[in-house]
Amino acid sequence: MGVYDERRQGLYDWMEQEAVALAMFEDFEGRRDPSLRWLTGHPGDALLFLSQDRQSLLVPWDINMARCYAHADMAIPYGEMDRQPDRAIRQAADLFKTPLGSRVEIPPVTPYPVFLRYVESVNSFDILCRSNGLHEAAQERRAIKDGEELRIYRKAAEITNEVIDLLEQNVTAGKLRTEIDAALFIEAEGRKRGGEGTGFETLAAGPGRSFGIHAFPPYTAGPFASEGMSILDFGLKYEGYTTDVTLTFVRGTLSGRQEKMLSLTEKAYALALSMVKEGVSARGMAASVDAFFGKSKKAMPHALGHGIGMEAHEAPFLRNRADNTWQLKPGMIFTLEPGLYDPACGGCRLENDILLTGEGAEVLTRARIIRL
Amino acid sequence: MGVYDERRQGLYDWMEQEAVALAMFEDFEGRRDPSLRWLTGHPGDALLFLSQDRQSLLVPWDINMARCYAHADMAIPYGEMDRQPDRAIRQAADLFKTPLGSRVEIPPVTPYPVFLRYVESVNSFDILCRSNGLHEAAQERRAIKDGEELRIYRKAAEITNEVIDLLEQNVTAGKLRTEIDAALFIEAEGRKRGGEGTGFETLAAGPGRSFGIHAFPPYTAGPFASEGMSILDFGLKYEGYTTDVTLTFVRGTLSGRQEKMLSLTEKAYALALSMVKEGVSARGMAASVDAFFGKSKKAMPHALGHGIGMEAHEAPFLRNRADNTWQLKPGMIFTLEPGLYDPACGGCRLENDILLTGEGAEVLTRARIIRL
């Protein structure tokens, strides 16, 4: 049985338990859901239907692309359904002979007005749209990487580490002087190594712009790694999985305040890493790091980290928020990324990707604070 | 009065007519809404509240960034609201003394389960979540560009045209041989000219991959503009506004079938352009082009075009779908992008950005089919 089939079988079991007769996944602009690729290999722009009789139907925007990539039992071009999702649901239900009145689950991100339209237009079924349904079950499964995913992720990390070393060499040698230089170097080197590209737009912020958590614009023709603190935040995508790392480059003599920011960030990173263990509360970890910064009257204006995989941000979430109930489990891959930002001093962040195994934390990437 | 203030005044008028006391815009990962930037200048990752007393409150993730870019009456960091949108709504209502029981409008893309949570948690107000509400009114206004937008767009088009000419020169000179070469050349040249980056990930597909409407991965280390038909689809972003053009590069002697695809695409483009006129039905235009291809037993597997601006795809939509009621109006900027794709022959597409003025169609960009 192929890996996609195996993943679908897990969801069919779930559907059986929950008496869901038909389920739709949707991956289009504005509402991306990489679970579709995780379940079929198809890179995107498609609907996917899973039926209680353990059959899958892909409805791709581009049927030629589906012929190259998709592993599903059937495929029908979306154009044949007039590109209308409600029509696609009715057609899938016909095809699979879904019993009238049975439960049909749609994505929990379905907008309220669209949900109302489905309920009216697909009125022979019981439409479910819920946050704790099949789509969340898929996301929970995706949070624990399987063997195939670990293989891919180790390769993505290997490419990322090669590029980090090359970045250090080339910045040191004075060959990457602007934010554009640094960002496009990453784009090219990742793809030359067989990568699919960057997992998100690279953030390259020289000392004048590094105070922004996510600098805007993400990179410019301005100087990079000049006097002060520069941030380089990027991810390389390989076979659908992205890494996510942040380097800080430091040049020249820093002020006491800047040195303090760097040293607190490194200590916060070490503290976070020391807490990584099976069963630990993700919220608790984030709260500890917030408290650590708080003791020095500093505040980190973002979360401690987040899961990564097919998405740059996915489960588990390592943030100090009341609704965060995630616990760390073996097979999870997530970032730890403490940072501090100051409009007058600039910013610094250190971010690596951590795999939790049965033996403990394995730091997959080698991002670091680089003093020039 | 500044441009952001003017745009907000238009929406306050609308709110008054519709008796909406408070409205929320949301721009975060997964639910992007450039209307927020259109209304404040703030680049993103924020909530925006508009109140019936014509006051605005921005709730940014990054307050430092807001200090650089945002034009709003007030700003409160999202962190102070525990990054919870329902809490932000309650706090905004308190701040503006929104009368209990009055109408509070939230984005129409709000997922159904989130809508239910708001209704429960913000229960002193009448929560509106509808597809024909304030957010659609903002999108309709954005479809007709104002003077400031036309100024920006002409500059974006000028940069795009310079880069198109440089691409032709450099491909002809043999300096851009791979998809990576072509795509990164665009990234660098756009930013060197003051652009914010590309408006979407560049699609550079050599002859072996151009059959995909949107090639996957978007660009690779493989050959570009080698023997056959190659597609280069990109947009350059300037002050928040993106262009969207597609060039086809042709090298060597083509088969009769390939020549036919090219000539039909060029004729379809000319046909579409000839129809651009105030009051014309966008659906009708798309249907005419579909019928034109149909006469030669070809089918275009995507829409004829779409509005562009702060989003790569926005209103109006030029597609042949029953629910499309858009008519062309002066001030609209949209693409025309006929194309044909064949797994055996490759693909071709020609796409330019058209502004409709009181005098008729003005072709802003100069993408073309380039024979090497």
C-alpha cells in the first residue's frame, strides 16, 4: 500500500467511527489546505472527496497536472462541474451513491455565507462544518510525521544546513552585500539542490529594518549584514515540506543594550531547548520563555515556535495563549524562535527546527548568531 | 484629507446607510484582506475597526511596523488583546461606546465555526457576516482605481515593461538559460527599481513543463526558452499594487499543432481586447473567447482574465460562469490572458494588463510572444 493510501485509510477509519459518509477537502487560492497534497500527492488547486466506501475522487483545476502527480482512485476536471463546489459535492455524492440524509463533512474554514449556500444547494444531506472534525483529525495526524515525512524532512534540513554554511562564507567574503543578494542566493541554492523553492517569502532585514518581526518589504536593495544586527529568516521546501530558520548576522561593536538582546535571545533559546520532552505542555514552554524575558523587563512580541511540515506554520503551536492545549509528542517537528526587537537598536532572532524522537530533542537545522 | 481617510469616509457613508455601528477587517495568514492596507497603508497582519462615529482603530501584530506605515486614528497592539479577535471586537466596542444591540459587521470569509464563537462571545451585538456587506462594498470600490492608484499602477507597469525588455535581451543573448535564471532575474530587477517584490510566485516553465497552466514547482533548475514553447508568468509589486503578465518564448521550428496553438492564442487575445468597452459584460467576453476556441475544437481550461490591484486576482472577474455579473467600468484594471495547453506540445499564454478609461482600452503592459 502506498503512503497516500495509508494516510487515507486512517481517515476512512475515522469517518467510519464518526458516521461521516462523504468528506470534502479544498485547496484553492484564499483557502489553502496542504492536507490535500498529503492525502494524494497532488500539489494543489483541487477538491478531494473521500467516501465511506474507501474511495477517493480528486477534482483538479488542471487535469494534466493531476495525471503527473495525483494518487487518487478517480479524477474529474473541475471545469466539468462548472467550477462550483456545491455542484461538485452533489456529483461526488451521486458517484459514490452516498445515502440521502447522511453526514457530509466540509472544511471548517468554509465561510459562513458559503456554508449557508451549501446547506441550501446540497439539501439532501446533513452538512457538517466543525472545528473538531475530520479536517482537524488530518491536521493532528500531520503533526506527527511518518517515516516518509522524516526522510523528506531530513533531506530538507540537509539542504538548509548547506545553504546556511554557504551564506556564512559568502557574507563573510563580502559577496552578499544587499538584502536582495542574500535572499536570491537562498532561492537559487535551494532549487539547485532539488528543492521546490522557499516555503515562504524570505525575510532579509539589514540593521535599519531588523526591528520589524517580519520586515516589510520582505527584502529590498538596501544593505545586509552591515554595522549592527541583521535578520535572515527563510525556509527551503523539498518534496512539499519546508524548513524554517532564522540567522542573525552581527557586525561591528554593539551597544550594551544590543549585546543584552543577543545574550537574552541565546539564553531563551537554550532554555526552550532544555524543556523539549515528551508530554510537555507547549503553552507552558512558551510561558516559561515569556517569564524569562520578563525578568529582564523585555517582551517577545510573538510566539515561541510552531509546528512545521507542509505548511510553514502548522500544529503544534508553542504559544502562551489560554486556548493552547498542545503537548509535545515523538514525531513532532517544530521551531524554537526567541527574538527581541527594538526600533532604536534593531532586532535579533534565533530559530531552528527541532524533531522530538523517543530519545529526546534532535536539532535538525544549524541556524546561529553569526558575528562578522 | 489623505487618501486613506477619503477611502474610509466612503465606507463610513455606507455604514451609515446600512446602520452598521462597528465593522472589523482582518488581514492575517490564511485570511488575507488587502482592504486593510487600502484603508490604512498598514502592510498587513492586523485587525482594523471602523466605527459609526467615523473613527478607526488598528490592532497590529507588530506595533513598530504600524508606527512606520499605518494611518489610522488609533492603534493598540494585538498582544494586549491576547491575540483573540472576539476580545478585540469587545474592546473596540467598549472604546467606541458602540450601542448594545447594534449591528457589528465581520468579514464574509469568517469560517462558520468561528462565526458561531463570535455570536456566543460577543453576544451584546447583532453580528453580521454576509457576502453582500461592507467588505464587498470595499472590494467594489477597489475594483475602480482612484487617482493615487492609477499613479502607482502606471509606475508598476513601467517597471514591468523595462523588465520585459531586459528579459527579451538577456534570453536572446543566452544569459538566462534556466527557469531559475529567468525567475531570479525578475526578482532582482523589480526590487532594484524600488518594487516590493513579485506579486505572486513567478511561473517559469520551459518547454517540458509549459503544458501546466500553473507549472509545478513554479520554477526549477531545468532549461528555459530551449526548443519549443516556454511560459513566463510574473507580476511586479510596487507600493502594494501588482502587475500580472505572461510571455511565451518560442525557439526552433514548431509543429503545425504548436503553430496553431500560438496563432489561436494571439487571435483570442485580439478578439478579447476588441471587446473591451464600458458596460460590456465580463462573462460575455469570456464566453466569446471560449466560443472562438471551441470553433477550432480547442478549450481554454481557465478564465479569460481578472481584475488586479493589491491582489493578483481581484474584482472584476472575466470568467464564463453563471454567477458572474461584472460589467466593465472606467477605472478598472484587469488582465486578458488567453492560453492553450497540451501535454504533448507544451503550452502558450499571452497576458497583459488593461486599464479601461473614458476613451477605451489602454494596454498598460507589453508582454508578447517572443520568437528566438
